[in-house]
Amino acid sequence: MMANIIDGKKLSSEIKQFVKKEVAELKDKGIEVGLAVVIVGNNAASRVYVNSKKKNCAELGIESREYALAEETTEQELLALVEKLNIDSKINGILVQLPLPKHIDEKKIIAAISPLKDVDAFHANSVGKIMIGDYDFLPCTPAGCMDLIHSTGVDVCGKHCVVVGRSNIVGKPMAMLLLHESGTVTICHSKTTNLAEICRQADILVAAVGKANIITADMVKPGAIVIDVGMNRLENGKLCGDVDFENVSKVAGHITPVPGGVGPMTIATLMKNTMIAAKLQNNLMTLK
Ligand code: NDP
């Protein structure tokens, strides 16, 4: 039996329709929603993401302002830009595209972003709120994954959820969101010794590693929900996830494709967060 393919494109366009409506209503109140997108250097993948974010802003009526800085930009210069954007009333959300060049300390830059404009939810303030369950901004990729899981109609409560990957931007917050919905959560990483065995116990399996085909069919419990966060560029230029889609889709109950799964949901959540930021800054919503 073939798994149900979870359509991230369709779900993300529904979220974006909702955001578009909200943005238009804000405009009627005289509030323009604005996102600053900062990119440093010439990372090809970052360029693709930034272009896509700008395109989505334009579609939804959000003003986007791009700051494309040279690779040689110093940490001080970048910090000065963030400070300027923090007090710019036309900017509701600040997105600094990662990774940054090696000579810039990412942690310092993230810490400098005003928590009120932290639409990526990377700031320690946002992360702390996620930990205690009081979020203003949900981290974009994990929130998108939760929406994909919800779309299957399966209740997370009591399920064994296995998250492969423990990064601050995907794995860790993902595990926390699953825990908030009363999943029993296991987090795996590169030092996990029995990955296949643990994955096989998962009712909900989230792969966020960055290695093509690391999740194979023998690692998946029949009927499981498989969410593939990975984005890997193969030598032939094709994009693929962390999951061996062809074979895992014969075992899983629900599976996300790459592309067309988690990727579009990440961007839709970013758009939603930017709209929420505008509401917070205009006192149309209160901070948690
Ligand atoms: P990181 O490189 O920061 O983290 C990767 C994680 O995978 C680490 O925790 C690492 O463990 C773990 N890992 C590495 N090798 C293994 C292994 N053999 N077995 C088990 N775990 C392993 O990546 P990100 O979290 O930033 O991103 C993960 C993937 O998701 C990437 O492909 C990225 O491109 C993609 N991505 C996709 C997004 C989307 O919108 N679709 C958004 C963000 C990311 P350890 O901590 O021990 O090193």
C-alpha cells in the first residue's frame, strides 16, 4: 500500500491565503506589514531562499526590503544594521539569512535582533518562550512540520515521536512542540548508536539531518507519519530529502515529499510570523 502523500504546497497556500487576508485588513487600518531580509555573502542556497521569501512577501502584500551585504562585511557593520532595523517603524520582522560568513558570530547577531521582530524565533528570548509553551513566534520549520502532522488527522498525544537531528533551529524546537502536544519524544543525533532501532519505534518520525537517504524503509514502522525536513542537493542538481522516499512511501502511512513538503510550510510560517509581528507592534495583539 502506498502512503498518503502530505501536500505541503496545498497546505502552505491555504496558510498564505489567510495571511494575505489579514495583511489586507491591516492595510485598511493604515498598517503596512514590512519584512527586512538580510543576506551576507554569496551562498547560492541562501540566495534561492531569500528570493523565495521576497517573492512570497510580494504575493501577500508584505513589503520586503533586501539588504544584500558583501562577504567582507564586519560583525560591527552587521550589528549596526540590525540596530537600525530594530528601531525602523516600517520594519516589523527582521530575518538574517543563515549561515553567516565564518568571521561573524551568528549568536551575537541573533541576540541583537529585537525579540519583537524575531520572526524566525531564533532569539534566546523566543526559544525560552517555546520551552515554557508561551510562544509569540513559532519557529518556522518546526511549526510547519506540526501543521503537516495535524493535516493527517492523527493526534500526537501519546504517540512515540522520534526527531533525528538536534539543531537549535529545527531538531530541538521540533521536539519541544511535539512534547507540548503530549508526544513521547526521543531525539537522535550523530552520536546515537542504534538509530535504526529507535526510528522503527516511531509513530511520528521527523528527519532533520541533511544527509540524503539516511532514513531507509527498514527504519520505518508500517503506517508511521514521516516528515522529511532535509534539503540535499544531489550531484545531478536534483533536490532530495533525508528519506528514501521511493521505498519509505511503501511502508509509511503518511509522508512528505521533497520538494513540496516542509519547504513551502517554512516560508508560509515566516509570512504568518511577520503578520503577527505587525499586530504585536501595533498593539492589536498582546505579548505572551
Ligand atoms: P544541522 O547540520 O544544524 O543539524 C543536523 C543534525 O543532524 C545534527 O544534530 C547532527 O547531529 C545530526 N546528524 C548528522 N549526522 C547524523 C547521523 N548520521 N545520524 C543521526 N543524526 C545525524 O542542520 P539543520 O538542523 O539546520 O538542518 C537539517 C536539514 O534540514 C538540512 O538538510 C537543511 O538543509 C534542512 N532544512 C530545511 C528547511 C526547510 O524549510 N525544508 C529549513 C531548515 C533546514 P550532531 O548534533 O550530533 O552533530
